[in-house]
Amino acid sequence: MYILRSVSKDDLKDLKRLSEMVSFINLPPDPEIIQSKIESSIQAFKKPSKQLRENYYIFVLENTANKEVMGVSMIHAQHGTEEEPHFFLRVGQEHKFSQTINTGFIHGTLKLGLDTDGPTEIGGLVLNPDYRGNKDKLGKQLSFVRFLYITMFPERFKTTIHSELMPPLDKDGNSALWEAIGRRFMNMGYHDADVLSRSNKEFILSLFPSENIYQTLLPIDARDSIGKVGKDTEPVRRMLESIGFKYTHEVDPFDGGPHYRCEQADIKPIKNKVIGTISKEGFDAHNCVSMLVALPQPKHDFFAARVSVTLAKPGVISLNPQEVGSLVINWGEKTTAIPF
């Protein structure tokens, strides 16, 4: 069985192993950074700061058969503040027309923008490549568990939920848009700039072009990458769109990856949440649905699993006893579930 829970100190080794399988800025292969992120998450789950920007929540996916962590996802309660603005490139158009030669053009434009009172960001999803395509849809579980937690504690997050998607990168992991713009103005590589921006964003505002950038002046590979996602990210884009997220016509200033947003109240899993008591009675295999269900456990600040449930009685969530047989369940306790 697979379960989803809040990260613990004992997960350091598994997260370090995961970080070495993928190239991902939110999970660098550095034990000290990972340990710091774990400690910050534990604090947020137990007693979140009133300063939302300080709260990072890390969820892990565990195989109960071998206690191995094979995936992780994250929520940052606020992305974009006065101290660390959220930067983006606004994708727009500019119309030009000459009456003298009766000729006009519509130019695609990019313009740097920033947000100092930003939304909640969902991100940091990493799944062990060996488990991709699993019949239990483990990537989707890692994604949806964040909506379950937001549903349970909406006051801990902003009303707008934000997601930044990865664009197409070349075989060496470089960005065509960065090579066309960023490198020329900042004199550093894409990955170096991305790492630096996590702790200091001053150089972006100081060095990046402040006026419109005309897309027609960029190389075609850079133009084609704007607002697009890589092949591995395409399922994520489709999933977000299917539950209410929309492209904001804003992209990452480094790589052109698209930004998607949705209001908390409009996210389908949140809109369709079910609140009720957990019951061992009334499960009907012929009348059931798959849901992510929060299952409170004394050892963890958050614990959930994908379970088949029957919702025949209002206010009652009847679990499949075979699926949760290995777990300690507090029957009769009130909980929250979202459709999966």
C-alpha cells in the first residue's frame, strides 16, 4: 500500500536519493539543504508562522511494504513578498501600422513584472522514475495530496494557488530563452542563475531588460519555448487544466515555462470535498469511488491514503476494509476526503 504523509527527520536519506535521480532546484542533492527544508516543514505542520512566506509544507509518498519514500511534493504558503518578489515575464502583443506603406504587424512581447504580495505556490513534485506510469497513479496522488491539505486548512494559504511548469529544455538541461536573453544581460549560466535566484533576486531587477522585449528578435527556438511545457510535464499541464487551472499569460523570466493559477474555491477537488466520519460499516464494492482520505495518525502531523469509499449516507465515509487493513484507523473520527 502507498500512503502520503508529512515529511519526517528520518526521510533525509530517501530524499537525498531522490534528489540524485532528477535535476530539480527545489530538491538539490545537498544533505544540509534537504535537512533544513525538512526541519522547516516539520515546524510549519506543527505550528505555522503567521508570516506565510516562511511556511513550506513537504509531503512524501511511502511504500508501506518496504517503508521506502519514492516521491515528494511541496506547498509554499506564499510565493512573492517585498523581500523576495515573484518575478515573471508578461506575454503580450503590440500592434504596429504604417499608413504610408499600408503595412502592419502584431509583435509578440515580453515584459518583466513582479509581485510582492504573491499567491500560494504548489510545486516541488518529484517521483522516482521507476514508479512513473504506475497503475496507482502515484504522480497524481503526490499532486492531489496538496489540495487535500489546503482543503483542510484553507486559512494557512492564500486564496489564489499558483503553479510554475517546466518548459522544454535541451539535452543538457539548458533553456533556449535563457541563452537568448538571460545570459546576455546577466553573464551566467541558466542553472547558476536559477540557484542564485532562490536566495537573492536583486540581480534580476537590476540587470534584466525593463522595457518590452520583442519576440521577433529572438531565435526561433527561444520563441517556440515561450509558454510551452516539456514532454514529461505535459501530463501535469493537462491535469491542472482539467481541475480548473488556467494559463496566466505569464512565464518564468529564465526559461519561459508557463505559469498557471486557480482560486482555491474553484479547484475541482476542493469544490468536491467530502467531510464526514470514518466508518468500517457500509462499504459497497459495487457503489464506491476513489478518494484521497485524511487518516489521522499519532506519529504524523498529516497522513492520508488513496482509498475506495462508499458515500451512501450523508456525513459518513465508509472505507474499503481490505485496503486499510494494515493501518491503524480511528473509526468514528471526523475527516476530509477529496475525489481522485
